[in-house]
Amino acid sequence: MRKYIYAIMMAAVAIVLCASADKQVVDFTKLPQQAQTFVETNFADKKVTTVYYNNDIFYKDYELYFSDSAKIKFEYNGEWKVIEDNKGGVPMSVVPAGVSQYVTESHPDMPIVKLERTRYGFRVELPSDIIIKFNKEELFMSYDD
């Protein structure tokens, strides 16, 4: 009997969690002001096609897509989390100075195709799947496979 009650309770929890995860299309103006300013300042030459608001029970964020398939993921407060542009590369204007300097010196003529803010600092992906990790002070930590 306990097994059945436990199974029913787990199924109910799973249904609630799945139902609460909601990804909806929103207008650009629904982004936090910080995110709007960031896009207008650093990506003025790109056309925004879609903005998603992810309303998960544990986590809320935004995903912004451009017409050239570039995308930015923003935290709920409007701070960028991930910037990805496989065609033109991430604009150097958004890359932290220490990260930009290291990549420019160590990998000249290689654009950054993905820039991610992580718990420990920054994660940069270059073409050919080269991944470089930096700490919060923007200092080189390691290469990753």
C-alpha cells in the first residue's frame, strides 16, 4: 500500500513540475531594461527575431534569437549569461578585457563563437571546439576538452 501512495505522490510532483515549466514567446520590450540596453548597444546591426521567457518553477530566464542564428541568454535580472554567434563571432565589445586580451594574443584571427558566464568566471569557445576557462578576475585558468 505504501508503494502505491508513494508512486501516486511522485507522479503528482512530476506533473506539477512539468506543468510549471513554461516557455513562452514575449516581445523584446518585455526583457529587463538592462538586457534591452545591452542588445541595443552591442548588437544594433542585428535583427531580433524571437524572445523566449522561460518560466520554470526553479529558474526564470530569457533567450533572445537574432535572424542570423546568433543568440543571447539572459538571467531574470537582465544580466547576460551566454552569448553565441557561430557566424560572425561574439562582438569584442562585450568580452571582458582580460579574456579578450588573452584570446587575441594566444589565438589571433580566431573569433569567439561562444562566451559564457559561469560560477567560477568565464568560459570561451573558439572555432574547432577550443574551450578556454577564465576565473572571475578574467585570468586564464585552463583549456578544456
